[in-house]
Amino acid sequence: MANKLYVVDGSHPCATVERALTLKGIPYKTVELLPPMHAPITKALFGVRTVPAIKFEDGTKLSGSRAILAELERRVPEPSLYPSDPDRRAAVDEAERWGDEVFQSIPRRLLWPALKRSPKSLPSFTVNAKLPTPAPLLVAMAPGLTRIECKMNQATETAVRADLLALPAHLDKIDAWIADGTLGDEPPNAADLQILPSVRLLMTLGDVRPLIEGRPVADLVARVLPPAPGAVPAGVYPAEWLPAPATATP
Ligand SMILES: N[C@@H](CCC(=O)N[C@@H](CS)C(=O)NCC(=O)O)C(=O)O
């Protein structure tokens, strides 16, 4: 029996765990579930609604990207996902925690309302799915699917507007971590693997991409992760909801 990783195609915390499994050279198979039906299935199998979730060959079951990365580190210590220096380790732990508890929800809250406003964009996110759904069917399902996902992720208009306004400060924080060496390790550390898939998913949103392009984090995403499918054109959010892109300092 192989290690089985339960995922939703395109999910950023699932990408975190997949990249960590590959880095560690741990063989695994993916079990792809369709959102939002994955939530009751993972709840029944793991006691928690969310993906990623993993069932190891020895029968151990675990949910949550951070918990899974810590377990992978325990099972296969090298290459390590965490620095050995105690100060650097504390910084990486804090960035990983923030990436999971604060930042990770933002792409979910911004993506589903964007797809609600641009249902034709939904098929572009599924080109790598193992469970292919015909594009016309996906577009027809989009209103119902995006309504449920917006509700599940509390992606209200108020939340979207607050997330958009807060985004430049979050990106400044990430760029500062790159500047002080907390992020950008080679091979990537646990905080890189937690935060960068969220940034990559944000970059699929045409309204948000200009806020990220040209920043150090955009280069780091390109270095660490393969490109992700999916594109929502600019203009789905009213212009007055969007903060101004950062201007380059001379
Ligand atoms: N922060 C957790 C949660 C992950 C999470 O929320 N995953 C989403 C998909 S990207 C999910 O399964 N949502 C279903 C739900 O909230 O019921 C982690 O990193 O594992």
C-alpha cells in the first residue's frame, strides 16, 4: 500500500505538501477529490474537512499542511525543511505559521468571488485535473459551485475588499522575510513551501497580479515552483476596491 495524499486539484496547501514529498523523495499517490464534495469525504476519512490529508503506508492518518510537513521531517530528516540554527528556525516557524493561519485563506477568499464574477475562467484552473470535467459543464456549474465555495470560505464583499487593501502590507512582510533570509532557502524551507503556493495562486488573478509582479517574491515563486494553470482576467473587481501597485524605489 502506497502513501496516499488526498488533494483538490489546484489547492495551494496541497501544492505545499506535494513539493515537500518530492523534495524528501517520499513516494506517494494522489487521491483527487472534487470541491466542494471533498469536505464531507475528508471529514469522514480523517475527521477534518480540509485537504491536504495523508494516509501513510503504515496506516497513520494526518491532516493539515503544517502537521504533514512536520511528520515528513520526522520520517525523512534530510534534506531538512527547517534550519538548524535556533534563531533562524524560530523565524521560519513563525513565517510558516503566519503563512498557514493568516495568509493561506486570502487566495481562497479572493479566487472564488473572482470566479463567481468570471465563470468562463473556471475551466482554465482545471487543465491538470485527473478528473476532467468538460469546460461547458464546469461553466454551467460555476454559479452553484462558486456560491457554495464563497460561503464555505466566508468570502463576502467586505472580506474581499479588506483582503485587497491589506495585500500590499502582507507582500511587504514576505519581501522583508526574503531580504533577511527567512525565505528563499535552497532547498526551500517549510515557510517557503507554505507561503509561495499562496502567492502563485494570487498571481492567477488579473486584478491582483500587478500588485505582485516586480516584487522579490514574484522571482522567488518562479524559482521554487512550476507555473500554475488558471487565469481570471483583470477587471472582475471594481477598480476602487484595488490598492495601487507599489512603485519601484529609485
Ligand atoms: N490551513 C489548512 C487548511 C487547508 C484548507 O482549508 N484547504 C481547503 C482547500 S485549499 C479545504 O479543504 N477547504 C474545505 C473546507 O474549508 O471545508 C492546511 O494548510 O492544511
